[in-house]
Amino acid sequence: MSLAAGTKLGPYEITGAIGAGGMGEVYRARDTRLDRTVAIKVLPQHLADTPEARQRFEREAKAVSSLNHPHICTLYDVGSQNGTDFLVMEYIEGETLAARIDKGSLPIKELLEIGIQIADALDKAHRGGIIHRDLKPSNIMLTKQGVKLLDFGLAKAVDVSMATGSTLSPADTLGRKSLTERGMVVGTFQYMSPEQLEGKELDSRSDIFSFGAVLYEMATGRNAFSGGSRASIIAAILTSEPTPIGALQPMSPPALDRAVRQCLAKNPEDRWQTARDLLLELKWIEDAGSQAGVPPAVATHRKTRERTLSAIAAVLGLIAIALAFGFVQRAPKPAQPMRLTAELGADASLPEIRRGADAVLSPDGTRMAFVAEGADKKQRLYVRSLNQMQATALPGTEDARDPFFSPDGQWIAFFTGDKLKKISVQGGAAFTLCDAPNARGGDWGDNGLIVFSPGSATALFKVSSMGGTAETLTVLDDQNGAATHRWPQFLPGGNDVLFTFSKTGLAFDNADIVVFSAASGKSKTVLHGGSYARYVPSGHIVYVRNNTLFAVPFDLQRLEVTGLPAPALEGVATSATGGAQFSVSDSGTLMYVGGSAANQDVAIFWMDAAGNFTPLRETPANYRDLAISPDGKRLAMDISNGNRTDIWVYDWERGAHTRLTFSADQNEAPVWTPDGQRIVYASTEKGAAPNLWWIRADGGGDAQRLTESQDPQYPSSWSPQGEDLAFSQINHGTGWGIMTMSVGGSERTGWKPGQPKQFVSAHSLEMLPAFSPDGHWIAYMSNESGVYEIYVRPFPGPGGKWQVSSSGAQRIGGWGPEWSRNGNELLFYVPATRQIMAVSYIISGDSFHAGKPYLWSPGRIADRRVNFNNPGFSLHPDGKRIAVLRPSSTESGPPPIKSVSFIFNFFDELRRKVPAGKN
């Protein structure tokens, strides 16, 4: 089959033929979506109907897609059109190694550079459980950027431990049955290992034999094994040894000849056992100097000359020392930090609702990736090289969040919906790695593993960067009330993990910075009071607290801080989930988004259905949760002031503002009893986790504890009769769930809380329950669809379940249900638009019928989703107005963020401000 120029395969337009590529035909094409040149590999027509050929074609796609390495050709996409199967790969400009060898043997320096890159690529493949089985010069491309290993059409998945000693299991590899039965010979004869020719079971050492044959040919310009027929070539490989490299190239290093001979050993046990062993040997030869770099005879003659040069060098060294004393004051000063602000390079803005960093730097600091919302209101991933003006959107990354780079900077991992995915920085298909229903950050280690937090109330998990089943890494300590492990980072070496630990999942300025030691399997706290910690190569941990970036010296060997924290940068945007908007590259560049705390400088307004705002309490403060009393005359709220949060009641008719709580640091989420006499709230008094307490609304008497639990609890709604309380609870290991509890008694006889009962049992997260006016229904929010939506169930159950909100194609979801006491309306808040929606309903027997949601008011309110315990608004009993939070300075709210800030030479600034100890 031959494809003519202009032929279209999906969004790819053929522009010309390149040639054969293993079992396929390769064409140059233009990606019409991203306006770039790609290579299209097509299965020829005479093979398209062959099951084995199609399976091998599929194998190449799976093999290449599972590998991410700068010296392995990147797969962008796969497709099929009108019976034509094709792979879309990066277009590589250069020449094959075979074409280069045709011009003669390679200089030793060039040979070692190319050999090291090939070995590095093989090591990556082998550690991923893949052996190439067809390694030869024509499958190796030489480009200006280095080597590219091609054509995995004959690749085979093997047990990783068999090849490299890795701890990954076979389930983490391709996991497919071999396409070639035992005894069948595949590959190219001149480069086959003895066991490959004999049809034996292969492991990665077969590739090492083939690599040895390639190295030999690079050094000598001739095949290691040759003959006039296939039979003679096979006989040479099985029985003879190639002529020593030194005999053909007298100036070659003896160590190279030894390394190649070990590759070509007949018995696999006598070869290099891993590609990494050979990689280190080639690097040693490259760096070894004269003893490895020249033959013995030349080295002998050179020793005398070296002794003379050493004497001269000693004299010059004394002169240099003398000059240094005379010019010490002229020594160059440490590099000064440089600051600048840059546009994103895209017609898009960073999200309003944040978790971790929306914009991150690649490890080498040359590229940035960011999540932004474009003109179409869709949130996706963008990439931009810092030497370019424009960013490129990556299709297939809709709803992306919390991106992070692979160690080589060639891939970006991100969360979307309930999955962890990865995509090449060049674009193409996004590959699902594992489930992550409500993730809180991840990091990609040099060990080929990704560590991440899959939920808001879970420990840390690990998964192969190729995908598979995630495994637990840390363990939540129920005795200490641990609620969440999140925002992890691998420390150098890939064994230990830094992360944020919180007992409550709230108030992350009071969280702990913890390190997990792989050696001991235990975690220890290294710092209290902050979150989103990152170790940087200057020898510091940087983290956020009160919107300030702090730095503290850290000893990697002892895994402990060695000094006192000091502020490094003020005004770094943070999120209520403990995340922060900054990223640091290994090269010493800091990128960040400026901002103040997510919950400051707001006032309280009335908002009506027409979108008009009337001040209710204009005094700006860090207001969060609002609750209007049943008689509509008072407003309960919690106000955060530094590290403390308290419950207040505002009587707007009298202008009185009364504080109710004084004992604990955290008191929040006020809910009125139906008679308006008491307020129930969540408090950390007498416990690490917030439990349920209540107090008289007039401030008289003492607070009384209603529950005792290691699980954080937040009240949400009372039944109209005041007999049942519905509340949200963070259950260890599963996250947010909904509980109910009866409360009996009286002021005279005393109140007697009952035993909490689970109302909704599901694997998703449920919270913010709200009783209907008649007490027979509970509305709540859940992310069971991948987006938070509003649902209704009968109380106390059992019965059906009805979805009330309708997010549609934009997947904007619903937040914080509240029932109207004046008519059959259920209100809920849509976080993506910050607008109040409403829906009418009809109850018929035991069935609930919801109408179509409609916009209740065009007005927008502040995003105050702090603790998943209050929607940030409260409906007045008259049903005509809503108490909402708004920025006190402007009705339009903060402008969209379209730029990021940089500090170059950031490490030098850290060393001056916070001197680090030795690591």
C-alpha cells in the first residue's frame, strides 16, 4: 500500500514518504491540530489482514507508549481509518546509525557519546519490562539532539525482575502473551544473540549482546560476525569470536574492547547483566583518562610527559595562589536574583478554584506546564518552552489539574476526573495510569514510580509511571487522628518522600511537614506549621504558611532540619487544600503566582434574584461559613484570625456582634437549632479532630460536647423537629461521608446525644446534607459522577436517589444544597460560575421529581469552599434574599490571572537568607 501526498488519516495529512520502518511503511505528515510535522507508520495492505502482523503493530504501540525517555521515539497517537491502522510518532530529522557507519568507523569520543545514550534508552526499556529484540544500526537515529531508538515492532514484555532486579511486578509491564512461540526466531541475523538464534526464552541480556555487536560495528566499521550466507553468520555467532577491536583500531581504548567482548559472551551469565552496568562502564571509559583512552604502548610513552606537565602545573598553581591573594577583592560576587513577570503565552487564565500548583516548571527549568481556562471555558493543560512566546494547548487534557513533570521533562502527569494520567510534552494521546478519585498532588521519581495522594482523606500511594495498580506507601495513624497525607515529593535518591500531614484536613497553616523513610518504613515530623513542602538542591525545604514562602536548611542524610525557618518570599497564592502556587526547578528558578489568602478581605451582602447587592456587614474580615437564624434576624458565622477560628453571631437590627467560642483554636461551621436557641458547631476543643459541640446562641452557659470521635465532623442541618442532626464526617481511608444523629432531652433533664449512624454508604465522597422543610428528605452533594452534583434521598431511608443538579457538557457541578422554606425550591451553588441556581420539585408519594435547574440570580459570589462544610451563602427564611460573601473592594471580584512571576538565581538568595548546613 502506498499513500499519496494529501491523504488524510484523521487530523493528519500525508506530505511525503520516508521509507520502511520494521513491518510498516513510514510517511511524513502534518498534524493539522497542532500544526507540526509528525511521522505516520502504516501497516502495509499485504500485512493488514494478518493477525500476527496486526498484533505486532499493536505491540509496538503499547511498548513505545509505556516508555518515556529522551532517547526513545515518542508515540503521539494511534488510530485506524477505513481498515488502515497507523501510529503517529515524533518526526525525527537526522540519519540512521547504519548510514553513519557506512561512512567509516566512528571516532572514540563520538562512539562513546552515542553508546551511552543507547545504553540509557535500553536501561529504561528493560526496567519497564520490555526487550527490543531487533537492536541494530538501522533502528537507531542520530539527530542534533542525540540518539533516538526506533522500531519496537518485535519488542517483548518480560518479568521486570528477571531483567533488572526491579521491584516492579509483571503486572506493571505490558502484560501480554508473546506473539512468537518458543522456538521461533525473530530479528536481524547479524545482531542476534545465540539464545535468540536457538529460539530460547529471552531476557534483557539478549539486547545487550545485540548492543555489543552494534558497538563493535561503530568502532571498526565492520560486522562483529559475518559470512557468505545465513548459515555461516549463525555459525559465527554461535561458535567464533570477533577480531579484537584493538587489532583493527590500534588507538582504541583497551577498556572498550573488554566491554564489547563482555557484551558478546556466548553465555548470558557471562555478559553484562543489565544495560545500566554497561552504561556505567561506558561512562567510566569516557571519563577514565589516558589509561583507558589509549593503548598500553602509548600510555607508557605518555607517563614521562605527564610527570613533566605535573611539575609545570605545580608551579603554575603556586603562581595562581599568589595572584589570588592580590586580587581577592576582585572575586566575582554571587549571582543576584532577577525578578520578572511573564504572560502565560495563551489566551487563557489560571483556574479560580485551585488545589496544588496550576503552573509548574520542568526539572531543567526550560519549559513550563500550566492548567488554564480558555475562551471556550474549558480547563486544559498547556505547555510552553521559556524561549518561546506562545504556549500550546494539549488536546485530551480537559479538566486537568495539579500537573507535574517526569524527571527527564518529557512527560507531564496530571489528574482529571477520577484518574491519574500522563501525556508527552509534545502532545498526542493521554494515557491513564490509575484511579485517583479526589487527588491531592503527586510527584514522579527517578525510580520510575509516581507517589500521589488519591483522595482528600487518604494516605499516600505509589504506582509505576507506566500505569498499573496503585499500592499504599504510607499508613494513616488512626490513634493520632491523622486525616490526610497529601502534596508528596520524592527526595533525591527516590527512596524517601516528603509530604504534608494534617490531623483535621483543615487549617493547613497548622499542618505538619513529614518525611517517610523507605529504609525504616516509618514517618517522622520534621517541621510543624506549614504545608506544600518541597526540597530544593540548595539544601533547603521550602514551604508555605500564611501566604509566605519559608525556607529551612535540611539534612538529607539525617532527614531533619538543621536550622530555623526564615521567610523567603511573601505573597504566594495558596489554596484551602494546603496547596500553593509555586514551583522550583533544579536549575534554581522559582516560578509562582502572587496572591493573598483565599479567604481574606470579604464583606457580607444581601443578594436578591435580580443580582442586586446590599451591604449587610461591610467590615472586611476572613468570614467563611454563614447561617441565618430561623427567625431571620441574626447571622451566625465563623471568622478566622491567624491560627484561630471562632463562632460569632451578628444581630443586624441591633448592630451587635457577639463572639461565642473562646476555648479551642478551631471552631467553625455554625448551624442553628430549629428553635434558634442553640448553635451546633465543629470544634477541636479536647481533641485533635474537630467534633460536634453546641452552645446557647445568646452566649450564656458552657459549650457541651455532643460527639467523641477520631474522625473530623462538621454539622450541616437539623431536622425541622430538632430531633435529628445531619453532619459530614471524614472517614479514614474513604473520605467524606454523611452521618445522622438523634439528640433527645431538654434543658431541664439534660441533653442526650444518640449514636451516630451512617446515612449514605458509597465509595464516592458525600457531604453537606440538608434536611427538607418537612424533614422527609435530605439533599447532599456527591462526586460519584466525577463531578460534584446535588442528589436527594428520603430520610431515614431506604428509598431511591435522584440527581437534582445538571452540570451538562461543561461539568460545572453543584455545591452546597439549601432548601427554600417559602415554596418548593431547592437552591444550590455552582462553583465554576459562582452563581446561585434553583430548581423546583414535586413530591409524589415516595418519589421525588425535580424540574430543570435555572439561574436564580445573575450575581456572582466569592468562592469560599474552605472546608467542605458550608457553601458560603445562607438563604433568608423569606426566600427572597441570600446572605453571601463578596470582595469588599469591588463587586466584580478579582481579575483573571494571566501571568506568572519568576525569580532567577533563587538558590543564591536562599543561601544568603537561610544558610544551609552540609548535606
